[in-house]
Amino acid sequence: MKAAQLLVIALFGALLVYGTSDLPHRGRADNRMHAEVSMSGTPVAGNYYIRNAYRDAKTPNMVTVILGDYRGVDTLGEEVVILTAGLITILVLRRRRDT
Amino acid sequence: MRSPMHSPIVLYGARFLSPYIMLFGLYVIMHGHYSPGGGFQGGALLAASVLLMRLAAGQEVARLQFKDVWAMPLAVLGIAIYFGAGLVGVIAGGYFLDYAHLPLPGVEPAKLRYYGLLIIEVGIGMAVMAILVMIYDNMTLGEDTDE
């Protein structure tokens, strides 16, 4: 059993190494993720963010602008999810006084 | 906690570290415009400083730093700050969460977005800190009082 587990882990690791050997090199200009037009022919949103984030919000940290301004409703939803998790702990984890 | 270590070294170490972690959390929230960070990360750091005292000193002493009944109002207030910043934009004639319509006279729209981002980061930080503390408090409620 132990040998079978080790064999599965070794095979899976070999599969991952084989998969990474075909990845594009990091930082090369003609990578797919650096293209201005996506495979379906639509403009990529990341280019707009990179070009206009500082002009729109005068904030050097592009990630903050995307999270808080361009995708603000998404972040509001994340916060409501966290609040819901906190409320659930009141219902589930808090001990009743009569037990 | 169920089996607290009554160790003065742990207690004084936590008392020494907790204010610095809290200060670093405030820095991460306020400096999120210029460096990696923001409301979520800073809120987690603030919660870490509170939970360190909770773990080291037990609930009774740690309540002197942050009462457990404050967590729920603080979380709701954080969400309300975020939602209110969006709603003010709607009332002032823009879209929801469009900070360029915040009613601050004499500030250009790009700078208004800057301040809007700062407001919502503070709201996120308050909510995340309060909710993390609230989860810990609800998990350990009543476990250290019956000693």
C-alpha cells in the first residue's frame, strides 16, 4: 500500500514536471497573456488597466485601483461573503447558555 | 482556552508584539495605494494582533484590549462605510461605487477616486478585522470562564 502511494505521488510529480516543460518562458513579449487582442478577437481588459489606472485614480498601485474602483462591486460582494461567514459562526459555533 | 500556559514570557512577548503588529496593519491599510497591501491584508494583520493577545493572555485579560461585543457593530460599520461610499455616488448623480461623484468640492475627479479608494480600504479593514476576531470568539466562547 505504501509503495503504491509513493508510486502514485512519483507519477503525478513526473506528470507535473512534464507539463511545466511546455510552459512559455516568463516575460517573453509574444506570450499569449501579453497580446492586446484575445483569441476570440476582443480587446483584453488588462491593457486598459495598465494604460489608464494611474490617470483614472492617481494611485500608483494598479491592483488597488482594479480591486477598489474598476471591480468595486466584486469587492463589495467579497466583503458581504466574509460578513456572512461571521454571522454563520454565531449561529453554528456559539454555545447556548442552557447546555 | 482549555489549558492556558501561565507563562510570563509568552504574556510579555505577546504584549510587546501586539502593538507593533497593529501599527503595521494600519500602515498596510493606509499605504495600500503605493505598496502591496490594502484592506484585506491590513485587516488580517489587525486581527492577528488582537488574536495574539487572546491566545497569550486568555479571553478575560484580552477583553481589556478589544471587547468581544465590539466585533459585530464594527463589522457592520465597515460594510456600511463601503456601501455608503457607493450610495453617495448614486445620490450625487453617478453610478454605484463611482467615486468621481463624491461630494467634495474643489477636488478633481481622479483625486476623488483616490480618496474613495482610501475610504473603502478603511471599511474593508474594519470589517475583516472584526469578523476574524468574531469567528475566534465564537469558537472559544465559554471555554476559559469555567476554570
